[in-house]
Amino acid sequence: MALMITDECINCDVCEPECPNGAIYMGEEIYEIDPELCTECVGHYEEQQCVEVCPVDCIIVDPEHTETEEELRAKYERITGE
């Protein structure tokens, strides 16, 4: 599953540089996550880095983008070329 940022985001800027896939970007009002690039850090880290650093816990699983561990790993391989 891809992650998403809820409207509780305070635009603190800590999540964006933590994303190994460059999936986090500044939207019109708050940061957003591109579901095509989000692998929940599968292939990079054991834990989701953006969730780890978020001070307001506003990053959750996106219910509209459900993916299995295998699908996330395949996305990681596609993105990184590994």
C-alpha cells in the first residue's frame, strides 16, 4: 500500500528528504505522496522513514492504493532498476 499524508500535516518539511524514492512533494496546501513512487520504504528500510520522522503522525496507509509486499518490492525494483 502506498502511504498518504492527511490534512493534519503542519508542513514541517522533515518527511520530504527522508523518502528514498522521491515520492513526497509539496502539494497546494500540504505535502503529498505520489502513490506511483511510494513503496513504503520496501527495499530501502525496515521502517517507513516518513512515518518515523513525522512529529504529528499524519502519514497513514492510503486505502485507495492497496498493494502486497510483493507488489511493493516489484515497484521498488522498477523504480531503482535493481
